[in-house]
Amino acid sequence: MDHGQLFSVVMAGPALWEVRHEVTNEFAGMIQRTPRGFLLRNDQTQAIGSFGSISSALEGLYEVA
């Protein structure tokens, strides 16, 4: 499944992306570029994990949604 179709990703600042649900446009979380990869935070700003790519982070967000 292409998780990019479920979420839209918008650059919110240097090394920071906002993730929104594609259908409802509700805030779903944030992705932040770190030295270890891409840190994913949910809509309550709790860290979910670090991923190797933005698409992997979206997959992680889909798993917990």
C-alpha cells in the first residue's frame, strides 16, 4: 500500500514536515530530520520512532493510526 495516498506531507520548516490525513485534512503528526534519520511524532507530539525515510515514517504512522 502506498501510504503517501493516505497522508499529505507539507514542509513546515527546515528539516520539519507536517503530516495531515489526506481525506479529512486533520493534523496527523510531524516528521523531523535528525542525524539518526526521520523522527516521527504523532498528533499529540509523542515520539513514535526514528525511520530511514519519510515514506517509512508514514508507514509507521499508518501502523499506529
